[in-house]
Amino acid sequence: MNLSEVNQTDQCLRFSCPKRPVSTVYVLLYVSAAAVVLLTVCGNLLIIISVCHFKQLHTPTNMLILSLAASDFLVGVLVMPTAVAWMIESCWMFSAVYCLCYILISYFLTTTSIFNVALIAVDRHFALSNPFLYTDAVSVSTMCIVVLCNWFILLVYNVALQYFNGHFANLIMCPGDCFLVLDEVWSLVDLLLTFVFPCSVIIILYALVFVLVRKHATAIRELNAQISTQTSKNTTVSMKAERKAAKVLGILVSVFLACLFPYFIYTVLGNIIEVEVGSFQKVLMLVYLNSAINPVIYALFYPWFRRCVKLTLTLQIFKTDSALMNVL
């Protein structure tokens, strides 16, 4: 969405959106897009309902998962429908004011997702490296405050990003297109703050997490070799649960980075070479598609999520004391 990446001369040659003939491929594209949007919205909505409804899931880590699901849900509702229509039509069909809102929302939700994943990495590293201090220092209410601060700070940053780049005064660069114009300084600042910094935190902390996981695995084997009391069994179960959670979240983070890297590679290359709008939009859609992939990861690797989905779809959550059901 940065115009420094796009051939501006080519953009300004298109002053109206051409009418595309209705064909089978055209209809299939919209049906496929609708299916992806529906998966994104419904999948993340099920995560939100599960974490909010069931008391057992009210943990600090799950508050971060809830925040990530909320940002992904809003991407599915507010960003993806417009993005797929723009990509399929190859032309911005909406007003300049809507362009402003779309850019602000998409930038805000994308950066929020990135920082949510970074906070999850910080949380897992803290929990594994200092489990006793983590239990004493981090509560659900503390994590909720952290999440709210994260959303507020990123909202202020993205509003400032548009304001200082004059986007409020110049709503659209060329008819038929909707891009945010960043100068060289802001482009570098945005790249460092919204990608380099959080992704460095994610990669470094998850590398440390997997080192800790291996140490825990060695400790478990040694403990089992020495004693076989109930205490050792409880410790083993707890450690294994932490290891499994770290591995699953590692998969989530790996997929997230795989979806994110192409976009920021284009961002860097856009300052050196001219990048076609069509290919850039496809890379941008990959970032949005991560919001649809996350619920699939939860469904594949989290048994509690599958149980919650079953209870939700069978309407058992409306029963008395359903919030106290065992889902773990």
C-alpha cells in the first residue's frame, strides 16, 4: 500500500474502472473470495466465542490469542471484502473517503496482528524461562491491560502515519487506485517499527523458546529416570503441556512470517525498482490470508478449540453453567 513501490506514471493513466464481462471465471473468483472471507470471519469468531465464554480458557496467554483472533476477525469483516474486490476488478471502485478509511483500518489491523504475535512470543518465553515469576506477575487482568495499550498505541501511530504524510489532505493519488504515499523517511521508520522490530523479537524469542523446550525435555527424562512419584508425574504433564503449546504457537508464528515476508520484501524492493500493481496486490492479499489460516491451525493442533467449536455449533453454550464445562 506504499506508492513508493508502485509505478506512479502507470497508475495515473487509468481514470476509470473498465466494465468486465461476466464470465464463469469471474463468478468463480468472487465465490472463492467469499468462501475465504467467510472462513476468516467464522473461524476467528469461534475463537473469540470460545475464549470469552469458557472459564477454563481465561488465561493470560489466551487473552493474547483472543486479541489476535479479534484483529483477524476485523480483517475478515472490514478489509478482505474490499481487497478482493479491488484485486479482481483491477481498479478501485469506491470513493476517496472510503479509500482513507480502508488504508487506515488495513494498516492498523495488520500492525496489530504483527504486534499480537510478538507479544505471544514474549509471553511464551517469559512463561518458560521464569514459570514461578510468570505465575505471580502475569494475570488475566494484567494481560488485558497490555492488549488494550497495544491496540491504542498502534491506532495512534497509524493515524499519525497518515496525518504526517498528508493523506488526510490528499485522499487518493490517482483515480482508480488507493495507496498511501510515504516519503523516504517515513517509509524507513514504518519498516523498522512495524516489521523489523517485531519480527526480530519474534524470531529471537522463539529461537530461545525452542532451546528452553529442549532443556525441559532433557530435564523430564532425567526426572523420570530418578523418581516416579505423583509429583514427578504432575511436573512431567505440566512441562509437556508447555512444550506442546510452544510448538503449536511456533507453527502459527512460522506461517505468519511466511505470509508477511513477501510483502515487506516488496516494500524494500519498491524503493529500488518499479513493482507492478497487480503483483503487489497479490502479495498484500497473502498478508490478509494469514487471518484465515490461523483458525485452521487452531483446529488442527488445539483439541480444546475443536471441543469448543462442537459445543458452540450444537448450541450447548446456551445451557446453564456451560461456561464451567471442561474443555481442556
